Amino acid sequence: MTLVIPDVLEESCTTRQALERLAAKWRVLLIYALLDGPQRPAALRRRLPGITQKVLTETLRGMQSDGLVERRVLKEEPPQHVEYALTSLGLTLEEPLAAICAWAIRPA
């Protein structure tokens, strides 16, 4: 089997587009946090010091529109309670992200 490496320097390359979306500052960290299972926004904020409520909300919405997370409403009436969970697509990122972590801690 020959390894095919896409031309990620081309703007129209789908691999480049995927890398750009994942490279957003908080996305990978949110994926890691959600690998532990569904979580409410307050729990995610506690796990990610430095993220603001606004950025958390915007990032989760973007990840939802990309099909990486799903938003579940736990309580409809105010105050509404929601949680976020990785979709099956989001869960496919576990192995590649684990490989990056293994690479990062490998002795030089």
C-alpha cells in the first residue's frame, strides 16, 4: 500500500481545511476533555483554565456545526441544562491525537 500525502499547501485541499479547523486554539483540548464522556459547559470551563464562556460557547457551536460534538438538552425549562458529547466522527480523532501525544513525549 502506497502512502498518499495530499498537497496541504493548496487552499482547496480537504486535509488542509480539516487541519485548519482542528488547529483552532481550544478545539483539540475540548476533544480531549470530551473523550471522558458527556460534560456540561461549566465542567468544561473548569477543565480548561483560561477559556472564556464566550469562546467556549463559540467553539462548541463550531464543533457542533462540523459534526464533532452534539448538544443534548437535559432540562428544557429555565434555567436550561445542556451537555456536550463527542459524536462518532469526533470519537475518530482519539487515535490520531493519542499518536501526537505519544510523539510529543518521546525522548529526542
